[in-house]
Amino acid sequence: MSESAVLPDARSPGWRFTPQDALTRPRFAPAAPPAALTPLAGRVLCPVGFHRVALVNGRWESAHALLDLPAGIRVESWRGEGGARGGAPAAAAGLGDQAFACARDGVVVTVAAKVRADRPIHIVHVADAADRAQISHARVMIRLERGARAEVIEEFVSFGEAPSWKNVFARADLDEDAELVHYRVLHDAAQGRTTYALDAELGARARCESFLFQLGGAFAREDLHARLSGEGAQLGLGGLSLLRAGEVADAHAVVEHSAVGGRTRHLHKAVLDESSRFVFEGLIHVHPGAQKTDAQVYNRNLILSETARVHSDPEFRIFADDVSCRHGGAIGRLSAESLFYLRSRGVDEAEARRMLVYAFGAEMIERVGQESLREALSAALRERMPEGREARA
Amino acid sequence: MLNIENLHAKVGDKPILKGLSLKVKAGEVHAIMGPNGSGKSTLSYILSGRPGYEIVEGRVDYMGKDLLAMAPEIRAREGVFLAFQYPVEIPGVSNKYFLKAAYNARAKHRGEPELDAGPFLKLIKEKARAVEMDPAFLSRSVNEGFSGGEKKRNEILQLAVLEPRLAILDETDSGLDIDALKIVASGVNRMRSPERAFIVVTHYQRLLDYIVPDFVHVLSGGRIVKSGGKELALELEKKGYGWIDAGQPA
């Protein structure tokens, strides 16, 4: 089986507005384990106090694992040839299917019924590419049994000089009354690419708070597919993408409400500088019978340059009649009025711009309950400011 | 302190100021009155450096320097302050963070020590008390969700914290009820000093009952057409702006 990836047709739905160049060039060969292990200290945002596992070039790396798990929580390798989903991927299959099929390893997190995880579980996806362009596939399973609670942070990083591509499939199963807080933090180096597909299923009264932070890398894409199949399930989706240079980020989410009384709140923000590109597609599909669904999807974008581009498409498909659904999209620039107001008090223009951009992004970061992660993200946001870059130069 | 000479300015193709001259000395309070569209707000904005105005002719000397050549933030650090008619809401930037950035930018510019969060908070809490502002407002986003009166009080708080040499109050009375007006006026009066000058721009005489000016100027058609003492404001109130305009060439 080939471990390279076959890209979906550039004209297919979900890909029409996404430049694929970063994934087609150079040619990505299957990743081998790195010659030497790069230490994670100082290269990941989360502190060492969390339960930690790492997949390096798609393989479970015991040397990076920090696990001291209480009863009822299991974090294990998901080793073995893929293909369980039905053989070699066809070209029409999504990247997530290919990740599932091609992965040789992964992580399985299981939290037993009514167990509340004592600390966050931190999964680090590392690409370490020394001298040639490489792709690695991996799969993740998060399974919360009835009434279980856990926080899972997936962090994506890339090391080495050569281009690298991490292609990951993840599945989250929340049984009745389970509660998951799930973060994906992508902060690849300039040569790094990450494509991530997440299938989530929420049982009755399950609650999932799900955050996506795209903070760097040549190409970052998430395809999220969530099903609220039990009554009264609640899903919160928050996202922030900070893009510059020629970076491309995509956030695609399809949320299906198929039971009564489900609730979804989706807000994704993006800040675009230079010639970056962002695509947002957020669809909420309310099936027949999913009465009393209460759902919102919003996308707000701040453009800082003349050459950045955004495609924004928040959308509903509603086949039930007793629902409350709202959506909206906005694309704007920094307010000249606000800039002048700050400057008229003595704040210089660069600092005024920085304050306004920070304020725009901080709304998403303030929602992060995990304090050390919130602080790390806040520092990363400051670091990503155009002026922050100048100050370091 | 301030010497405006024969100032002509336009927005796009539209001339707004047509030969305005005004001298303000330290310690003085000048009121500028005039009908809508006479150029009052334009004058305030030009002095504080808002982009969008073209200076066609004339000059503005401030403390021996060319004011119009300075960026807005430099003017502020040199002691020019504009209290906005419509203060801007800035979601996500807290009032105290904003005030601290402004305060320290000015301190740095003058070679004075910058303040850390602790001592600064103490300072602004004192100043907030003086304008009868609930300290809770210091932690809220700048002007976001503030009532009209709260916004104007926030402007006066900034005035008190930044201690400018030249304060321009642009229609500070608009949208204020009488109680809020008194609080704002007493905040301003407390700031009056022999080193500080005020330009109070207003449409109505009412504010001048509380902030009593040394001089009153009437702005009409982009120029100052009449100047006098505080009694001029009362005369205007009685006779209306038509009294001034009637004597002017069209």
C-alpha cells in the first residue's frame, strides 16, 4: 500500500477554494523514524505536568511518553497495519480515510464510565524531517464512556529543515453524559503541513467543547464531522487562525443534528496578513425530527494586508420546523477610528495595531479554560503579531 | 502655547476652514462656539492629527514646534489631548491596559519613569474616584457598552491621567444630562492650572455655566468672526447664531 496521499479533486466540494500547491509540491515520500530524537522541551506549548504521549513521524515514541495514569484511564498505542476501513484508499476517499488506512500507529484514549481524568491528556504529533520531504499518517481514538470526563490536547509541531506533512484521522466517541474538552493546536514551522480529520459522535446529554488553533505552517486543514445523535447533546466549536506570509488554512465543519434538543455554538475567527489564505466552511445540518435544535455558526475575519484572501461560508440545512438557527460571516479591516483613538492618546501606530489585532484574537483564547494552555496561546498570539515579528528582527 | 495662523483646510474638495487664526496662552480657557457645520469639530481633529484633512495654507505653532508636522501619537506625548465628541468603543482592550499604554508612552517620551501595573492601578483608581467613575469600568473594554455619560466621564478620566498641556474638549456636553454635565465640568475645573490651557468646543452656552471661559470665539464659515469675554456666550444664547451670520458676507 502506498503511504503517499492522493489529493481530492481540486474541484470537489470542500476543496474548490483551497490552493493545494503546498500539498502537491514537493513530492512527499513516506516518513522513516528520525536518526535521532529531538527533545520536546521548549518546543511544545503544554507543560510537562500533563499526561503526555507523542507520535513521531507517525510512530508511538515511548521516550517522549509521560504517563502516570489512574485507574479507569487508558492511553495506548494503536499499532498495526491500517485498512480496517476497507483496503486501499480510492482517489475519491478523503485524506482522513487515507490517514486511517495508511497509519501504522496511533493513540487510543479510553476513559471508563463516570471516571473524571485528573489531568489533561496531551498528544503531540511530531514531524521530524531532516533532509527530504516526507508524509506520515496517524490515527487517534478518544473514547469516553458514560458520564466520563476528559481534556485532550492534540498539539502539532514540525522539526527539521525539510518539508513535512502530517495526515491524521481522529475519532471521538462520547457516550451518554460524557464530557470532552478537546483542543487542536497547530503551530508547525514554515515547512510543516498538517491535515486533520475528526469524526465525533455525541450521545444523549454529552457535552463537547472543541477548539482549533491554527498558528503556523505552510498548510493547515481540519475537516470536522460531528453527529449529535443523542437527545440534548451540546457541542461548542471555537477556532482561531493566525496566518501570514503564504500560509493556507482551512477550517471545515459539518455538524449533524439528528436528535431532539441539541445545541451547537460555532465561532471561528481568522487574522490574515501578507498573502495568506483562509477558507471557512461551516455547515449545520438539522435532520427531520431534530426539533428544538438550537444552533449558531459564525465566522469573523480580520484582514491586515491587500493580498490576503478569505472564503467564508457559514451555512444551514434545516429539515425540522421547531428550531432556532443563526449564522453569519464577516470580513473586515482594522477600524481607522479605533486606530486614531488609540494614537490620539500617545500609543504609537504599530502598538495600536497590535492592541487591536490582539483584542480580536483574544476573544477565542479567553474561552480556553486550561490556564497554562491559555497563557501559552496568549504568548503565541503576541508572537504572531506583525509588529512582534519586527521587534524580534 | 498655541498659535494658529491663517489656517485653511479641506476634506476632499470641500474647504472647511478658511483662514482661521487663534492664540491660546497657558492657563487660559477658550470657548469656541458656532453653528453646525462651521468647522468646530474639524478644528479639533486637525489639532489632534486625525488623518483625512488637507492643510491648504497656514500654520500651527505649539510650544515653539510645528504641530501639523507631528504624528498624532507624538502630539499626544507632547501634551495635546482631544476629548472626543463620540468616544470610540474598542472591544477586547481593557480600559486600564489602554490607559497604562498611553501613560507610559508619554512618560517614556519625556524621559520620566514608566509605571508598573500595581502603582498605575492605584493612580487610576484615585483619578476614577475624582470623576465619580465605578472602578469596575477600569477592567471593562474601552467604552464598550458604556452609556453616553459614562463615555464622556471616561474621556475626562483619560484627561486626568494623562495631564495634558493643551486639552481640547469637543462637544463634551452633547448627550449629557445635567448631573453628568456637572460631574464632567467639575473634573475639568479641577484640572485648570496656570500651566494648562483648554479649548472648549461647544454648540450651546450651557456647558460654559460650569466651565467658565476666559475668552469666547464664534466660528462661522471656517473662520473666527467674533471674539470676546464670557458675556459673548450669553449674548449668543439670547440672539442666536443668526445674529452673527447676518453680519457676514455670504
